[in-house]
Amino acid sequence: MAKSKQQKLNRTSHVPYDKRPKPKRSQTTMRPASHLRSARSPQRAPSIPFAHTDRILLVGEGDFSFTHALHTRHDCRSLVATSYDSAAELAEKYPQSSRYIHDLEKAARENHSVMDIKILYGVDATKLGKSLPAGGGKLVKKGGFDRVMFNFPHVGGLTKDVNRQVRYNQELLVGFFKAATSLLTPTGTIVVTIFEGEPYSLWNIRDLARHVGLQVGQSFKFQPEAYQGYRHARTLGNIDGGRGWKGEGRDARTYVFERKGMGRTQTQQAKPTRDGNKSSDSDEDD
């Protein structure tokens, strides 16, 4: 009996490997979880907190690449874009800004019947609507904005003390909220984007807004790729040598603030994008 078994083993061992019978595969083979997630959850389109027909005030623009993207990528035609810096300071801090400003002003001149794009310098976010130059003058004071947007507000490196720096940025935001609210249409919203994590989370932006009569209508992850050509500009200006800023790829979040009691914002509804898909706000906070 042992000899018979040995003969069978020997015969099998001499069969070429590729000629041997292959084991049957299980009908319940596990597939990677990542495959299941991708099959069930198609990639969401970015959330865009405005419509191309909105009248938009942009505050604290850096090199104006974001304003440029709103016009070229999203076909926004009514824009008042402001910089805290003077024209000379802007050119020194962000040499690339001249290209964006030139394109915007050219578009406004050539399409003045259907396009209203204005660039203002030396505008303080906490003094919007007041006398020139800090408040933007009559152009800003008349209000009627559907969206007032402030991307990555920051006072700059006033101090290395974290607590003081947090307080200075909180004061900036509170002053901005108060000034911007009076410039909105009855259903207008204020849109602010800040980086996630500390020290930005210490600003408690939701509480700051609540104290001045605002509430969060929605929030979502900021996706810079939705604004082709846009690049984050540091408050202090470009880094010498053209090197990228190490925080540029950091996660950021956009908050859409509305007056208390206004209800869910109109921008919360999914909007068609240029490819025909609808944006999803399933990652929003109420």
C-alpha cells in the first residue's frame, strides 16, 4: 500500500508544472474594498458657491489669479476684485499679478456691454463701504452683492506669539463680517475659505460669525483644481527664487455664511457644471 502511494507521487512529480491540473477558483473570491468604493461612489464634482450670473465682491485678493479663474473658467461677468495692497506693493509682492489684471481689464473693455469687472487697490476688508481708498468708495458702498468672498484671510506675520496671532486674525474676520453683511442682497452670502487644522481651527470661525448675526449655511472641502490657473498667494508675497510655499497643498475648507434665519442657502442645491454633472455637497456641515 505504501509502495503504491509512492508510485503515484513519483508519477505526479514528473508531470511538467504547466500541464498539471489547476485548482478551481472559489466563486466567492474577495475583491479589494477600494474597488467597491469606487464602483459605488463616482467622483464628486467640486462644490461651487456661486453662479456665473452673481454680482461678486472679492476681498483680499493676492495676485488676482482667483478672480481670473472666476472669469475664464466660470464665466463670471460681474466682479469687483479688491487688494489690500496698493498697485505698487502688489507689483512688487506678486509680479505675476500684472498678467491677470491685464487680461481682466482687457476683457472688461472689449465686452463692456455684457461684462462689469473692476479692480481696486488699497481696500481694507474691515472698512468695506467706507470712503476711499480703504473702503472701496461708491463702487463698493452701493452694495447689492450676491456673494462677498474672502479667500484665506490672514493678517500676515505681525507676531510669532500664537495666541496674539489668533486674536489678530479673529479681529480681522469679525470686522470683515460686520462690514460685508451690509453690502449683501437680501439672499446674499459671505464665502470664506481657510486652511484646516491649527492654528486656523483656533480662530473658531463659526462662533465669530454667530456673534455678528451669521450662521453657516454650508461648508465643503476647497478644491483648487476647480479654478484652473489659480494658485495660492502668500500674504507676505512670493518666496524668493520662485520656490513653492510648503503649505500650498494643505487641506482647506470653504464656509458659506448667511444671515440667521435665512434658511438653507440657494447655493446648497446641486448646480450643473460645464460637463453636465451636478456638484454634490454630501461632505457639507449644517
